[in-house]
Amino acid sequence: MELVVGASEATMRSLLAKLGYLLSEEYTLIRGVNADIQYINDELATMQSFLRAYGGSHGDLMKDWMKQIRDITYDIEDCIDDSGHRLHGLRAGTPCYFLLSSLHELLTWWPRRDISSRISILKMRAQQIGERRDRYGVNNLDPGPTGSGTPPVAGFDVADNQAASLLQLVATRNPVGVEKHLDKLDRRVTCIVGFGGVGKTAIATALYRNFGEEFGHRAVVTVSQSSDLEAILRVIKDQVKPHTRNHEQQDGSEKKDGLAAAAIKRVWDHVSRGTSDVMTKCCRPGTSEHRRDRDHLKEELVEHLKGNRYLILIDDVWSAATLDSIINALPENENSRIIVTTRFHDVATTRREGDIRIVKGLAEQKSKELFMQAFRANLRSHLCRLSLDLKAATMFLFRIKSGRFVGGLPLAIVTMAGHVACNPRKSHEEWLDLCKALFPESGKADGKELTQEEVGRIVSHCYNDMPAEIKTCSLYLSIFPKGYKISRKRLTRRWIAESFVCEKEGLSAEDVAETYFNHLIRRKIIQPVEHNSNGKVKKFIVHDMVLELIVTKASKENFITVVGGNWLMQPPSSKVRRLSLQGSDSKRAKDTEKMNLSHVRSLTMFGSLNKQLPSHSFKFGIVQVLDLEGCKDFKHHHIIEICRMLLLKYLSLRKTDTKQLPDNIGKLKNLETLDIRETKVVELPNTICQLERLVNILGGDKTTRDALKLPEEMKKKKMKALRILSGIEIVEGSADLRHLTELRKLAIYKLKTLGSDASFKGLRSSIEYLGGYSLHTLIIDDESSDFVGSLDDLSSPPKFLLALELSGKMVKLPNWIKQLSVLNKLTLSLTALRTDNLKDLSKLDALFSLTFSFRAKQQDRQTLAIVAENKLYSNGEITVPDGRFKSLKLLCLSGPLLPLLSFSRNAMPELERLELRYSMLEGLFGAENLAKLKEVHLTSDDKENEDRMTKEIASELGALRRIDGTAPRIIFHQRPILVKPNSG
């Protein structure tokens, strides 16, 4: 089964369910249409069964027939959803039902007739498609020769792939086999040249990371084919000269992010933000105004960077003229450096004074090393699948005939490693057949590097080898721009809203989506670049060549229409189903206006809302997914229009200028996810409680701890589907949440002083009650610390918690915390950092990450006094006990004053990363006892003493040698200089 409604069995099942519902509600249509609906229902069910039995390889006739099935399925679903949008039946219990029913039929006669007519036409189309299959002989289940070497793909067994994904951290490692390209940056411009997939960006990122500490100003920008100079310079300026409207807010953000961010994360942050901004600001109308803005940007950059050392990484340059313009806009400082990556040698040679580093395929030994590195990463959590055939396949891939197979580009090597790991039961002969199919000319040209065509063939084969439902989910990646850091949760929630994922084999839709996502990681289709502190992937990217393949397939199958961005695509010749506006110039904006957008089911926008979609076009009757995260120019009339999109399932207004949700939000009866994080919305309307299907309410600001006030009605409504309630404010009267029995995550960002112990008791009772159901994550930020201090009184602790965060000036830990046997993430106030507390926490065998942080906006004497008292209580130093913390891999300490920390001989045997952020650090002893420590991240908030203190600590750590002679990598984090807004 392939590409029938996007190759999604879940989508077809959803459609058949809708048809069944329509059959039971015949009275809402013209009588007699029941037979047509029944015919369509039966025909689609038969088509789906036929294609499921057919397999994964298709001839041209079959592909064309499948396309017809896909198109009619879309049209049927549009018709059904439109009927639900235009017609609303009366409930049987309505007073005077028979009288009102007759009146209702009279008033809705015309829309019912129109929909009935469309259903009759669709029935005829379905009948013709079935007849056409017989007429042209599309009924032979033998796939026949395809020439692709791709056998039919078996369905995806979710249960068989439920092995828990290995919790891990993103390590800052240098790329394999390119040591000669990582030499010091001796010239002003260093150009890294090579075709797609050879590892140019990886090399540039490593150089940026390795030498970045030497430069006071740094920036990364991705240059696409459609970018203009003004947009590129603006991205650079925003990084070398950051501004903020709210200094305190930005300061808090830096304090939070400084701990968890590694250099590689910062690079991808800049790439992601840079790509989006470049695309957003492309080709502004008004040539003279455009030139004035560009000249002003140049002047600002020159003024700010003149006399200062800077490092700029310019990734993926396609034009020599563009590169010249960028470099000429930067001041020629003697000790500043520019790194450039490009596929074209002519672009590199445009700077004759530059250092050109030509990247070629890896040598055989390094190819093996990279392959096994990627291969072992997949097998760590699937060791039970290792078989003799798999070992034989791995060895076979490095024999002479397949030397070209792995001796070429890193992308091909890593992708094939994922392919091999996901096919452990293939025989020796099957691997041989695969190599012959992919490289029929290999015997004539042994030892040569892979061509761009051959790399594309490998990537395409690895994609085609995936199960149909995984392919659907991977096609969805084309919605996001090139270089964009994609949030795992954002993606999986959208999969669910699109019905690509549903409950399966006793697992919830969320768990199935997680399994699909982990499979894409194992396949190396996506690359994690950032992990949460609980070890799960937080954000990822898609390699350019992989994304190019996915975008091409998605466009060919009319799965997604992309406008703007890095892809120069022809306007769609058929109806637009899913639309991604990735920032466009005025010409492409006009192309959007010409499109038929009445069938759009999913709309995603990046950049300015008004520039890409005029307000009169912001009307989509059947849209189910609306993602406006980060969009600018959001106005009040937009939210009014959104509240008329009655079929919405997923709505993200995150990081927009949304100020208030209207009462009409209660009309969105199908809404499952509402994301209003980092907006100005501070209160939910009472009508939100009418949304009985709502699963996720995401609000507030995690950095500033701005919170979302719950409506009074919520304590009366059950909202049985609600699983995540994040970023809320608890006030007196809203503390009872016991009716939310499906809640998995409760994040309280603000606790207003509760006037009575009864309020404390109500919230404690809710935590006890929900902890006995499905509560997995609990976050409480209590500045007064009164409530957090009362948690010791819980009679029944939430034993099933996986993540716990308690902020405040707590010193003593709740006694029940030692009973949380499955807890893997724990965040506490720095005031709880004591030797006795560490001894208690060391018994939590499942704990993966432990953080002690100081979250208050201003340092106060009480907190400093508590930290000092804790040190005295612990005999002058905080000691980490030995023989415990069996699973801990991440330890973070953040605060104005970090006391002397001492690690016992066998302390934290699995610790891989230590992150310290401080204004003053008294000392660090026993780091050589941390046997598996890979990285130490140091960030000082005291600018005056930063260099001296931090480098002194780093020198001591760098001089340490463990028993095996190795030492951890020391990584500095510079705190960006913030420019306060002018007083005027």
C-alpha cells in the first residue's frame, strides 16, 4: 500500500468512520442518498484491502490507479467535512423535536441538496475508477519487474518496535575522517567545497565550535538560492549585536539556556533562525527603500564589528556574487574569520585570498569507522535483534565489490547504516542483490567515489524500504524549511491531528507516534541535534539531500504544496491539500493568491502573515491543522477568522502577538491541541471548557514564568480527554483538579498565595488523586515556598512520576521522593543542594538527569544565606556519595554562588555531562573519579572575573587524567552582550 491518502491506513480508517457516521445521520441529507454513501463506503474499503495485499512495488498503471484513489478519497473527505461544516443536525432530546426537525429540513434544503449532488458525482467517480482497473488489467497481484531492487515492504509492527529508546545526550564530537580539514583558521576566508552529502556543514560546524571561543562576536547564516543580501545581513546583525525589548526576560532566558546549550546546539539554533528570517525578508517591494535598508544594515555591521574579532559561518552558498556581497559588507579586521560552505568550486575561487579545503569521500578505514559508529548507535537498545545474517551483511558491505557503497559520502554511509540496522534478517544473497541493483556498474569502476546520482539512489532506496505509515510521516517533514530545527512534540502532535497516527495494538496515539519517530531516527532519516534533560530528543534536523528527496515526492503526490523557501517549485496543477508558506517574495505571494485554497486541510506559515497571505484569503472552511508558530503581523481579526474554522484539531499560535482568546473559541468542538505559549494570553475564556475533545492546553512562558489563568468553569466541567495542562496559574478556588483523570502532565508556573490551608489541601489532594491515575510529569514553581514545603504531608505520593520539578526556597526534600522508583528527571531549587539530600537522591536508580537551579529573577540575601548554611551543614563542602546514581548521565548546577563540590571515588559512574553556571564557583574536586564524563560545560555570569575564574577551573579539569588516561572535553559558553533599549 503506497500513497493512498498519503499511504496512511489510519487516514483511510478515519474516512470510513466518517462515512459510517454519515450513514447513521441520513436525515441531514436528501433522502435516498444513503445508497450512494453505502456504495462509496464499500468500494473504498475494498480498494484499501486490495492495495494492502498488493505490497510496496508498483508499475505505472498501478501508480496511476492509486493516484486516482488518493484523489477521490481526498474529495470524499472534503465533502463529508463540508457537510459537517454547513449542516448541524438536531439532537433527539431537543424540546419540540419533530416541529423543529421539519423547520430545520426546510431551512437547510439547499445545502443538503448541494451535498447530496456532490455525493452522487463521487459515487460515479468511484464506480469509474473500479471499472478502469478491470478495463486496463490493473488486477494482477504480481508486481512485476521494477528495476529498483526494492521488494514489497512489510507493515510496521508497533509492538515489535516498542523497545524503549535509549536515553542519551547529544555529544559534541568532531566528524570522522576529516581531521586535515579541521586545521586552524589562518586566513580571513576559509571555503569548504564538496557536493551534497560529503559533510561540509559538519566540518564547518566543528571549526566553528573548536575555534569559536577565540572570537567575541559570532554568527551563523544559511544562504539559499532565493535569499537576498538584506535578509542575510540582518540575520548576521541579530546574532553579533543582539537586542531585546525586555532586558530582564532575555537575561532569564540566557540563564536557563546557558546550561543546556552546547556549541553544536547554538550553531543549529542560528541556522534554523537564520533560514527562517532569510526566507521571510526576501525581495521586499520598493527598490529604493530596499537599498536604503541594506545600506543602513551595512553601516551598522561595520560600526559594531570594526576593531572587534568576529567569526561568521556562511552555509550553503550557491552564487559567487552573493558571497562577494556578503563578505564585502563585513569589515576587514585582521584577526576575524569567515567560514563558507558551497557545492561549487567556482563560488570558492571567487575569493582568491581564501583557504580552499576540498572535501572528498572518506577512505575505506574511516568509512568503516563511521558506519560502525552509526550502526552501533542503533543496536544499543535493540541488541536482541543482532543475528548471524546481520553480522554477515555488515561485513559484506565492506568487501571490495561494495567498497564504493561505503567508501563515498558520509550521508550514504550513515543512511545505509540505518538501513542495515532496520533489516537484521536479510540474507547474504539479499544484500548481494541489493548492491547489484543499486550499482549495476560497480564491477567496472571499483574504488571510485560515489556520484551525486548514486547517493540519491541510496537515499531513495532507504526511503522506499520503510513501511507505508512511516513513509507518510516522513513526507510530512517537507512542511518545514531547509535547516529548520523541528520540535519532536510539535511534529508528533500534528501527525495525530492529521490522522496519520491512531491507537494501535493497545497503545495510545501518542505512544504510537513516539514509536514512529524513533524509527525515523534509527533509519537516519532525521538527525537529533538537541535532547531534553530527560534524554529524549527535543529537536532534530533533516539533511538537505534527504529533505530534497522528501519534498520532491511530497510535491509529486500532491501531498504538500510548498511556497517560497529554498525550493523553486512549480505551482500545483491540482487542488492544494496541505500548504506550507515558507516566506516568499512578492511574486510568489501573487502565485498563492491564484491557487484554489478551498480544499486546504493543513496550513503552516513561517515569517510574516500579512506578506504571504492577505487577510481576505485567511478563510479556510475545512482546515484541520493551523500552525502559525512564530508568525509576525498577527492581528485580532485573524483570531476571529480562526474561530470560524470549525473542523480545527490543531491550533498553534505560539510566539505570535495573540493577546486574547474570544469566547467563540468554544465553537471549535474538534480541537485537540491549543498551543498559546509565549503569547500575551494570560487567561482562558469559560467557553474553553466546552471543548470536550481537547487533549493539550499549552500556555504561559517557561522562561519568564508568565502563567495562564484557568476559567471558573473548569472545576465544573470534566474535560475527560485532557492529558496536558501546562503553564497555568493556580489561585484560590482553582486548586481542585481531581476531575481531570486522564492528565499526564501538570505544569504550574505560578502559585498565588493561597489564603487558607484548605486551598493547600485541595491542591495536595489533586496531586495525590491524579498521581494514582496517569500523572507522569509534575512541575510546580512556588516563589513563596509555602506550598512546596507542605508537600511532605502527602499521604499517598505520586509513585508513577517520570519527571518532577519543584522550584522555591526549599531545603528539606519531601520524604516520599525516595519512593519514586521510575523517576528519570528531577529539577530542584539550588537551596536543596545538600550532602544529605544527595545521599537520599542517589538511591533513585532510574534517575537520568538531576538539576539544581536558582530561578528567582533577582538574587536575594535569604537564598544566599541558605546556600551558605547548607555548605556549613555539609562540613564545608557538598559531597556526592559513591556507589549510587546508577543511571545518572546529566548533572546541572546553576546559581549565583555554587559551593565547593566534591565527587567521591565511585560517584555517579554513568555521568557523561556536567554543566555549571555561576557568578562564583568555590571549587570542584574529584572530577577524575567520574569514569565516563565526556563534557564539562562552564558558563560564568560574572563578566569581570569570567576569563580568570573559568579558565583557571578549565585548566585544572583539563590537566586531570582518569585511570584510562583520557580527559573530559571542556566547553566554554559566552554570555551574549545584551544591548539595553534607549531610554527615549
